[in-house]
Amino acid sequence: MKAIVLTGKNAPFALETVPDPVPGAGEAVAKVLACGAGLTVHHTRAGRNPVEFPRIVGHEITGEIAAVGAGVTQLKVGDPVTAYYYLTCGHCYWCRINRETLCDNLRGHVGRDCDGGYAEYIKLPARNFIKLPAGLDWRKHPAEVGVTCDAIATPVKLVRKARISHNDTVAVFGAGGGLGVHMLMLARWAHARSVIGVDVMASKFDACLRAGAHATVDASKGKVDEQLRELTGGKGVDVAIDFVCTAETTEAAIHSLNKGGRLMLLAGQGKGFQADRTIQRNELEVMGSRYATRQEVIESLELVARGDIWPMVNLKVPLAEAEAVHQQLDKGLVTGRAALMMS
């Protein structure tokens, strides 16, 4: 099969011919139609995520089961599927209560600790495949379906965890990125009173507004907290979601919050920050979050199948153009998501 192989830290992506995977006991193989190209892959190539090379990266797939191994009963050949990113144990306390992102026996991640979806076929433990719901046109829209398992599922979790409601003003830091633009969509879907996109690239603001932002803040002009307070009549925002997590963005988010506000931190390479007594004095909540549960992935696929939300995939290219896509990601030139297409 054809696959994009990452051979070392900061190495260019190489299109190679490698053996087709064969499922062992408890495993299945899916034919990949599309795979999202996101920052998780970018961090892996840069060496910010641990990985043993060579590795086939990628996890945001739309696929069709091509073979199943011994003992697999929940899947059959022809089933349309996506992949769950975390390689969880399935039996610890956290897995049993549907909080798999806290798995006590996490074995790693798809595309980092086992070969992923930048290939014509992918082999995974059968439990890592999630069947697609009826009514989702995965053949016509494989790129959008594939990115749903991350770009929609992660914001779905954040909506729930931040308790976003119709009374809330929500600010999204990094709003023009692959997660940020979908967070804007989900905040609107949750009936937030006002949604504000914060980014350093004004060229992405039109897309932010199309995704659901009521207003935008140009962070390159500085004084983000003051800009947000001006937009909220001096009160501040009720929920700030930071997808960038530098000291600068997180501290600005804290100082932009209204009394009783909630700050959500989610970034692959978050940095430390300093906080004064504002958190205590204003009874702020600071919460971390990572990826999504299997159930949240399932719910996200159902949202897309119903047409409540539709992923923004602005760049679709053949598998062989993976390097060019990631060069654009590196420069922050992709608004929404990009995807590699296998045919």
C-alpha cells in the first residue's frame, strides 16, 4: 500500500510503498478514504510528541472495514468507521465510567504509538474503530466525516465541561485554527448569548464570522483583555477557551473573565502562566481538558449526520501532497481543517 512515512524528527514526509497490514486477534483493518491533517501530526513531526520512527502518522480517518481478526464480533467487512485516537485499556475505572481520556493504562495514541491513517489502510485494535451512524454520507464527504472525530468532538466536550448556556458570552482564543473555528460553531449551537473569536491573523476573521462568531478581536494589536471587556460593556466574558496556551494568551484570558467565569485550557504544547489573586477574588474556575470520550465522538458524528453542525474543511489534497499541507499548517495559513484524500 501507499503510505506517508515519517522517518525522523523534522524529516520531510516520504511517500513509500509498505506492506498491507494484516489484522491479528482482536484487531481490524480499514481501507482509508480520507485522513485529517492536524496539529497533532505537526507536533509529532517536530518532536514535541514522543514517537518511535519510522511511523505512519494521522488519526482523523474515514474508512471501511476491509478485514477483521480472530475474536472480533463487533465489526464486519464493509462497515464504515472512524478511529478513536487514544489506545485505552477499556477496563480501568476511568474507562468504565466513560472518561477514557483519563485511562490509567493508556497505551498511547493512534499515529504515534501505532501506525495511523496517512495510508491506504490502517490496522487498529477493533475497539478503536467507531461505526459511523446511518444517514452520514461518508462516501461523498469522507474528509468532513474524518475530521469530526477530533475537530467536532473536542469542542463538544468543552461545551459540556464549561457548561456553556444561553446566558454566556464565550471567547475563543486561537479561533481561526482547526479546533477554534469549530469551537465557535459549537458555542453557537449551545445557544451562547455571544461568541467572540480571538486570533492574531485578521485574514481568518471572515471564516470566524461565518462559523458563528458575533465579533472578533485582533490579538496582534495587544490588550486582548481590554478589547474583550469593551465588547462586553466592561463585564468580561463568562467562558474563555484557550487553544493556544502561551503565558500571554492564558493570562489575557484570565483577566478577560467576568466574575464567576470559567477558563478552559486545551493545547498540545501548553506553557506555564502566572496568576494573581484575580482567580480567588472573582471565584474563577480554571479547568484543563484533553480530546474527547468515545461517547462524545459518537455524539459528534450524530450531530453531523443530523446536519446540526458541518465541519469546515478548506483544503483537500492527495496523499502525496502531505508535505505541502504541513508547510501551510506550519505557517498558520490553514483556516479550519485540511485533509488528505486517498483517491
